[in-house]
Amino acid sequence: MEKEVESLKDDILYRLPTLFEVLNRSTVSPVDLWSFYIFVRDQHGAIDYLDFWLDIAQHMSLCRQYVRELRRSIIYITGTEIDTSQDTSTGSNRFSIAGDSSKSSSLILEALVNTSVVSESDSRRLSALLRGDDPYTQRVVNRLSALVDNAHQPSIPKDQIEQLDAELRIMGFNSEEIERIHQAPKFSISRKDITDSCHKIYVTYVQPNAEKFINLPTYIAAGLHNAIEIDGRDDPEIFEQARDYVFQALELDPFPAFLQAKALGNLIPIGILLRLFGGLLVLFGAFWLGLVFIFLNWQPKAERCWVIILFAIGFYFCLAFVYHVDPILALCGYSESMWMRYTRIQEPFVRQLLISRSVWILILIGLLTAVFSLIFILVPGHRL
């Protein structure tokens, strides 16, 4: 999955992006994740769903980082080097260990490599490692991080150190490896951080009367409750159904509106309404001035040409309201993100769309301005 995202980043999209591409940060403004977040927050009201999806993504990132540090610590402790490669002919993974290490340490490394390192983007395999689906891996994953953290405590009692060393010998570590554990780099992310992150997501979004309660189907909410509160799980696989449901909800409603607003337009609602108000006001002034020139029989007629400016400005603002596009702003390569804040249009296909619409709008402005200006300039005057 991550390889697909990386390939998308390297290719120019000659189409509108998908929700998956936006959420995985493979697009640029004005259809990037930041713009989508601002749009959902300010214009759509589904921000809790998007926050839920982003928090799950952050939880998975924590799990991946935890597994990387676990693997790095074991490599440091055992003093081994590993080589993993993908066999494209058979689709299987080749694994080898270089160096002198105990059989137990080799099994630990093999479990970590085959389960997580090669395919750590796969949440199911990552979850299998965190759960410890086989007894040996479960012992390693659940206890090694705690052992390393305990070994780094500044005032750990001597009897606890001896108990720690005894547990490590039972797990198959030799004396040299145990010494390395005491010197190993401390984890920046502990298993408790992962558990707390998982529980925070549940309390914030799923639990009844939650701060940002989202309306998940009953079977999904019940499944999360059983997995987190009863089974004590914290692996990312427990959120798969909820994540898919939220993704479909975002794809069905706010995302099409987002593309309509940002890929086919470059204005926010308040900017659209202000242009309507300004356009109607200026057009009223243009019609009033034109009628004044006619009924006062204003001479010379060349001075009536001032209405051209008013009609051009009035129709400019009114058509910007109709199409949700400010032509000059689009031709300059900018899009409104918030009130009085602008972002540069970097997505080539979106920029091309907005330029095409801007040219069409300018042509309409020119035609309407010419027609109405000629009427009020050439109509014979009649002084009342």
C-alpha cells in the first residue's frame, strides 16, 4: 500500500484525486489533506469522522515505530545483522542471520522479520505481531520492551536486577546479550503508549457520550468495546471495520463537495457571498448611471463610456458568484483557503481546470459588458 502511495507522489495526476490519495498525503494544494481538513471543519461539519480516521492512522504509525525499535533493540542485543529480501519469483521472503547468536535470539529475530519488518504496512501482520499469535513471539513482544526499560531505571534494586537477568536467561539470552540489554537504547515508544493511544480513540469517539461521538453501526461499536475493554487489545486491526466505515462516509458526502469547491472553484462561501453583494451593488450603480445619462441627454456621448467599467466590475463579481471562481485569482495561481488567506494552486490538473473555467468566465464578462454598455451608450437621450 505504501509503495502505491509513493508511486502516486512521483506521477502527475491528469485527473481529480481520490479520497485515498488525499488522506495519504499524495496530493498537493488546493486538494491536499490540509485543505480537505479545513473544508470539512469549516464548511461541512463532519470533522469528527476525519479526526477519527487521522487518529487511527496515527495509532498505526505508533505501532510501526514500536516494532521498528523492538527489532532494532534485538539486533543490538544479539549483535546480529539480518538480510531480508523479497523473492519475486515465488512471492516468499528470504531470511538470513549473519553473526554468532543463540538459537533463541535467532528465533526472536526471525519472528520479528517475517511478521513485521517486510510487510509492516500490512495492519493485519502488524497486529499479529503485537497480539503475539504464537506463544514464543508473545513472550518476546510483551516482555522485551519492559525488560529493556527496567534495565535503564536509575535506581532499580539489586534483587530486581537479578530477577530481570533470570527472566532473560529463561528466554534464552546468554550473558553477553544480557549485558547488551542493560546498554541497549531505550524505547521512545512503549507498549503503554500504544495501549493509551488505543483507549483514547475509544473514549473520544466510540464510547457513549464521548466528546466527539461518531455514529458507528452497533456491531462495529460493540466489537471495539469487546476488543479494547474486555480483551485488552491495542493492535490496529481492531479498527479496520470502523476505519472502512468512516472512509466510505467521507467518500460519499464531504469529499465530492470538497472536489466541487476546490477543484472546480477557488472561493470559500463568505467570499462567494461578498462577491454577489458587491456585484449586485455595482450593477445597480451601472444601471442608475446609464439611465441618468439617457434621461439627462448627457453630451457628449463619449462620456457615457464610463458605464463600461461599472458593468465589467459588476458582471465580474456576479459571474464569480455563479461559477464559484475568481478568474483573476485563478489565473494568478491562487485559491482561497480561509477568509483573507490564499494557497497556491500546485496540482497541475486542477490548475488547468480553473484556468479553462476562468477564460470562459472572462469571455462571458466581456460579452455581457459589451452588450449592456452599447445599449446605454448608443440609446438616444431624452431629457425629462
